[in-house]
Amino acid sequence: KDFKTESLLYKHFITHASLSIVKKLVQYFTCDFCAKKYDSKISLQRHTLFLHNDRMPYICEHCGFTAYHEEPLKEHLAKEHVHCSTYLCYKCGLEFRLVPKL
């Protein structure tokens, strides 16, 4: 029988053997940069493309953190630099650290 993905093959192996034996039979693809493991080569390639490349267009102006998409940068700013954010009042031009103070 042919299996479309490594994970489907893994699930099939479980029906025949103990988990410790299955783990020895299934091939994992390990990221050279962060050691994260994937059960398919394409998953590893996607991970490497999005997380470990030099084309990171979103850069944190406070610490240099880089992200491939805008959302991880927003999450980083909210978690790491909440004290650095300022909000400008469009009526008077004053800056505030918290939106409710406007």
C-alpha cells in the first residue's frame, strides 16, 4: 500500500508496533538552524524559507527582531516593547504610551 505522506505511514505503523519501534522506523528531517524536527522534507523546506532566510522585510525598530510576516512583528512588539510604544493624538499632537490616555 502507498501512503501519501510520512505522517500517514507513521499512523499505519502504530497499528502494528509499539511507539518506540515506530519512532526508530520513521525518518525525521531536522532544521540545521534550530533543530526543530519535521516528518516531511517539504515541511522542513517551508520552515527554513519562512524562518531562516535573509529576506525578512519586517524589522523591529527597537531591537532589530526580524519577521517574514507582519503578524509576528506585531506580537513581538506587544510582548517585548509595550513600554516603548507611543500613540499620537491626531487632534493636539501629544504622545501617549497607552491608547486610553488619548
